[in-house]
Amino acid sequence: MSKTNLDDISNYTKLDPSDMLRHLHDIPTLCSYAWEQAQLLKLPDNYGDVNKVVVLGMGGSAIGCDLLSSLVINECRVPIFISRAYTAPAFLDDNTLVIASSYSGTTEETLSAFKPLINSGCKKIVLTSGGQLATLAKERNIPVFMLNYQSPPRATLPLSFLALLGIFCQLGLLDDKRADVAEACNMLQEYSQQLNENAPEANNQAKQLARLLYNKMTIIYGAEHLSEVARRWHLQINENAKAWASSAAFPELNHNATTGYEFPTEVSLNAHVIMLRCSNLHPRVLLRYDITGRILDKAGIKHTILDAKGQSKLAQMLSLILLGDYVSYYLALLYGIDPYPIKAVEYLRAELTKM
């Protein structure tokens, strides 16, 4: 049991000197800001005349597109592909919209994939805060959505996710989402008051969940538009809490993951499964949540089902993203570590630079 008192505000200054907490406070405002700015981005008239969209990105700069894809897969009129590689897919052509997303503008994989496309006929947009990617775009008059927010890339998710949603709506690839964005932003403002550091642990769902997951291997399950939200939880626990976590999606996980609960027994005894759910999932998928819960019970694995807030899919996604971000932050404090730095990633980048 961690001795950290999550209701003692002095612990936040001591354990979070870089003020990662501020970025959690900013999530509701960043969502509305990104949506509004996306409506103002000037794009050529022919940018909506495409038959596919490819997003080039890594890490926190790519997860926004994953979330968008899971949100709109049943309504977007073109397919969306996410490429996390040094080279772009071979099927790009003049009917492709390529979006290069790199918060720093220096992500080597994204730059490597984007540079050969500079003089190609595909349509191009850049999402960045600067760096070489911004320079390349501005030199060639490629539209740039500037991520004007100082933070680690993972904290810019509200910007990239809502900016992409706004761009797709502006291009006519999606129906207008203004009402869904308004509902989601209002919900986030209210919900954040229930989850922030000033809400006592006795009434704070995020603090309680962090306490529950302390010293546990956390596995997060989601389905449909919540599948990538589950992965966001897993990545935030990795990066903020520096802790083991993984994720999987219904119904696929019932064809494989549920057979792997037996060994090693030490893992099963120290694991906790979080299942992210909402009422408008496919009825057969909702049945799988209950049945999977019974399978977990038989295996002696603790689990918790969390229901999303909101009516729209966007609000449901953002409610659980907000909750997961707070949980990962509080979990870092329980471990007594600074949630801001990601030393393993920084070491890897330094070693690659040497080579």
C-alpha cells in the first residue's frame, strides 16, 4: 500500500515539479480550442476530393488519429490509415490526403516518411508545433495546423484529436459534429471537477482507481469506439506511471486473450482488468462484457467495469480519456515518481542520434 496521501496538495508540488497536472486541467479548454481553430484552417477546395486519408505519426502524435478512426469508421466516406513507419505506404496517389503529425516537428520516422512525398501529387496537411516539419511545410505552402501548446506530446491529444475531427468535417468527409463537440466539452468541464486534485479521494473515482491499480499489472479492455480509448489508458499508464499495462479490444479478445488467464499464476494474482463500456455498443458485444467478467472471476482475476458518460460517442470517448489520464497521473504519485519525464524514450533517442 502506497503511503502517498492524494488529498495532500503539498505532494503534488513535490512529486510533480514540471506541473503535469496543469495539462490535465487544460483538457476541456484544449478540446474546444482545437475544434474552433480547425474551422479556421484554410484548405484548398480540392482537398475534400480524396478517396483515402493516410496519417503519418508516432506515439502521442498518432493516437489522435487512432481515436478519430474508431469514432467515425461507420460514417466517414473514405478509409483512414495510420502509418507508424519510416516509409509511407505504396498506395499513395493524387487522390490521397496525407496528414503528417509530429508535435515536435522532428520525429525521425515521420520526417523520413513525409520527405519523399513533398513533390508528389497527394494532398498534404501538417500538424506540428514547429521543427523541421513546419519548415518543410511552410516552404512549400502546405497547410499547417499549429499545435501552439507547450507540453509533452502525450498531453496534446485533445488538440490533435479534435483538430483532425474538425478538419474532416470542414472537408465534408464527415457530417458536422458541432453538437457532439459542445456536449463533450460541457461534460468535460463538469467531470474534471469530480476528478481533479481538489476532489477528496473518498468521492474521487480517479484517485480510488489509482489506489486499486497500485502494484498491479493493468489490462484495459474496450470495444468499438472505446477500443482505442483502452489503448490510450494503457499508454498513459506506461508513460505517466512508468508501469506495466496492456490493452485489447472486444470481440477479438474473446478469441484469444481469454484463453491466457491461467499462467503464470503470479501474474493472474497481481493483475486487474479494467473494462471500458457504454450502453450503445452492439448488443452482442455488451453480452461479452458480462460473460468475460464471469471468466475472469473463475480465474481469480479482479476486474472493474467503467461506464462512459455522455450521449454522443465523442463525449463517451472523452469522458473515459479524461478519467484514464487522471488515473495514470495519480498512479505515478502513488509510486512516488515524477509523471513528466520518459527517461527510457529519451535514452533511446540519444542512442539513435549517436548512430
